[in-house]
Amino acid sequence: MTLSINDVSKTFVSDDAETIDALSHISLSVNNEEFICILGPSGCGKTTLLRIVAGLESASSGSVSVDGIPVTRPSPKMAMIFQEYSLYPWRTVEENVMLGLELRGVNKPDRVTAAEKFLDLVGLKGFERRYPHELSGGMRQRVAVARALAIEPSILLMDEPFGALDAQTRNRMQYELLRIWEKTKKTILFVTHSVDEAVFLADRIVVLTQRPGRIKEIVTIPSVRPRERTSDEFGQIRRHLLDMIKEESDLVQ
Amino acid sequence: MTRRLGLVLPILLIIGWEVVAIIVNNPFFLPKLETVIPVLLSPFSDVLGTGSLVDNALVSIERVVFGFALAAAVAIPLGIGMGRFSVLNDFFDITLEILRPVPPLAWVPLALAWFKIGIVSIVFIIFIGAIFPILLNTVDGVRGVKNTWIEVGTTLGASERQVLTKVVIPGAAPTIWTGLRVGFGISWMCVVAAELLPGPTSGLGYLIMYAYNLGEINVIIAGIIVIGLIGLVVDQGFKAVEKRWFGWRGLER
Ligand SMILES: Nc1ncnc2c1ncn2[C@@H]1O[C@H](COP(=O)(O)OP(=O)(O)OP(=O)(O)O)[C@@H](O)[C@H]1O
Ligand SMILES: [Mg+2]
């Protein structure tokens, strides 16, 4: 599996013909089973980039390809986890997770088996019959992760999936995600605006500038895991990233 | 407790009615309770040669079911189309906005001219009465389906058709159901009103008009009570389904 983003730019045209440049000349080549974090200030185009990769939005120029095939619409090779809660409230947890397989016409017993497997993987065994409104925010994002994994994509696109969670839950979810990643061998594109989160998770961090988002720098993180959040080495990387982000936000003032 | 509180007013009204009836002592103005209750207690015996209360109620219900079902069969698909495709909405919108404020009963003369006196005319009036609430709620419901829900569906591999059946329709169902409930209430009003007009020779509306011509006010009141009770029971049925199947709407968060 190779994912490549080739010189992607995106300009939105609003109803009153105003144009908004969201992304400018983004190029990135993602290796198989790599964990990439995209870090950038609010509004710099992170969601837009992920949506273009997912095939939900088209680039104004440039292209995205997976295994050399250009992405023009959503592909079963990729699954997306959205920034906002996205579970179907009328479906139980299990039914949410089974949806992707249901759409492919997989029979019920196999769907149930798959749902069980992935719910177990995200630590939600026993919650099959619950409805989303009965779950906490963290649990709901786990269901969303299980639902995405259930279609067995090779790439996971995650848009600030833990952004709405409290610090403790967030840390736990980060551990869990790494565990799942190591177990399932996915390639992950993970959007965040938390430096700490990016340093903890990523193989490489792609830092974007203020809107229109351009790549400011790509920072490679030493591949040791699990990472000690407070170690000197990561402290230095963190400082470097924070400086870059401060530089960016100073530009707007 | 609140349910019991709700019973106080009906009881007071009944007592007040009886007191006034005794004072007035004129069965052609306000009959006593004792003359109304026997009519209600023998729903299967003939009333004034028009058939029993139950017979007449069944006739009215049959007409409503026809007109209502027809309205739902037209309004739901049309509403889904209009909610989903702005071209369809733009095409129908103005026409519907002009027709909507016309009271269903204003169509009576035209219905008689087109379909003559008979069930077709009555069903037509009911159809007109029920179609707008069902249509408007369906359009609203479909528009209210979150874009994220639809995008999750497409990233999981849903075809256009599957998006409709697995996401849009279930997502809009609670609002559509509200439309059906309101539509049924209006249908019920329409059937009784249409039966009051010259032409029909059966139905609850016909029965109370006929009783008026014979000066049998007690039958009129008994008829009104039956009309109210049937409306109430059906509405409770709609509410029960709403609670059982669409309870998720209020619980989303
Ligand atoms: N459909 C759209 N139409 C017009 N402008 C849009 C659209 N989607 C996004 N934008 C604009 O593009 C820019 C980037 O938006 P985007 O959602 O990608 O930012 P983001 O980096 O994900 O922000 P956040 O961190 O707050 O989620 C913003 O200025 C936004 O207003
Ligand atoms: Mg975003």
C-alpha cells in the first residue's frame, strides 16, 4: 500500500463568489504502515486535506493516489473517522459496526462475528446492544474506530478523533490506538492540533502553516514506543514544534 | 399524578353539563347525561335507522384510511425527492406553496363536480387534507439528516440507493412519522366535515347531521364523543410507536 498526495491545492468558492484558499501545494508520500500526524492551527485546512484524501472532496489542483490509482471517490481501501460524533443514533453499537459489511451484502452471522471481533479489539465487548446515546464520548469514538476497522481498510483517516475528550480519556485512547495500530498494521493519517498527541503517536509529523495550509516542515520522530511523554528527547521535539506553531500564530497577529 | 389532574376538567365539564341540562330542561337544546349514555353504551344497536355507531364509525375510518394512505403514498416519496434534490424542490415548491393554504373543504365543490357525490369525493378531500403535513415533514426530516451520517455511509461503501435506504430514510423517519400523525389528525377532521355535507348516507358526520335534522341532540353529543375518542386512540397509537421506535431523536447528543 502506498498513499501519495501530489501537489494538492484547494480553493473554496463561496455563494457570493468569494474565494477561500484552504490548501496550497501539499505533497506527501506515505509509507506502508506508517503513522502520520498532521498538525496545524485551527482552520488551516486539515479536515479539507483529509476529505480530499478520502475522496469526499475534490482537489482544485493536484491529485491523491493509492497504489498508483487516483482517488476520485471514497474507496474501500480507506476508512474515515470524523471530527464530530458520527454514529447512527437509531442503530445499536453492533449495528453501527456492522454497517459497512451490511452494505457489501455480507451475511448476518459473519457480520455479527466481525462486529464482535472489532468491538473486542477496541475494548467494548458486552456493549453490542447499547445505543450510542448510552455511551460516553470516548466509548463512542471507539465504536467509530471499530466501525471503520470492520471494512478492513488499509488506510485509516482520523480527523481529531479525540479532540472532544478530556485529557485522561484522551491519553488512554492514544495508548489504545497505538495498540490497535500495531495489531492491525494500518497506515494512519491522523489530524490533530495537539503537539503532545502528535509527538506521542506519530512516526512523522507534518506541520502545516496558517491558512492556506502549506507544509511548513516534516518532523521525523525516533521510532521507540511506548514513548515517555516527559523524556528529554521528546521534550526537545515538542519545544521545536511549539516554536513553529507559535511562529505561525504570531503571523496572524 | 398529572394524568389524574387531566381527568379533573372532563369530570367538571360533565357535572356542569348535567347541572345546566337540568336547569334548562330542554332536550332540544341540551339533553341530559342519561339520554346520551345509553346511546354510547349500545354501540351495536341501530341509531335512528342509520345503522349502529360502530357501523358508521367503520365507514368513516375506512374512508380516512383510503385517503390517508393515498396521501402518504404520494407525499413520502415526493418529500424524500424534494428533500434530497434541490432541482425537485425548486420545481414543486411554488406550486405547493400556492395550494397549501387552501382549506381542504374549499375543494368540496370541485370534488363534487369531478367525482360526483360518493366515496371518491370524500377520499379526495381527505387526501388534500393529509398530503401537506406529511410532505412538509418529510422534506424537513430528509434535510435534517446530518451530512456526516451520509458521508460515513459513502466512505463505508454505500451506493446512492443504499444511502437512501440505510441512512436518509431511517434518519428522517421520526420526522416523517410526526407528519403522518399530524396528517392523520387532519384526515379525521376532514372526513367528518365532508360527511356533514349533502351527499353521504353513512359515516359519523352524516349520523350527527341526520340527528340534527330529527332534533335528536343527545345523538349529536354521543357522536361527537365517539369522534373525539377515535381521534384520541389513533393519536395515542402514533405516539406509542414514536416512543418505541423513534425515541432516539430526543436522546441524541
Ligand atoms: N465547504 C466549504 N466551503 C467553503 N469554505 C470551506 C469549506 N470547508 C472548509 N472551508 C474553509 O477552509 C478552511 C479550512 O477548513 P478546515 O475545516 O479544513 O480546517 P481545519 O484545519 O480542519 O480546522 P479545525 O482545526 O478547526 O478543524 C477554513 O477557512 C474553512 O472556513
Ligand atoms: Mg477540522
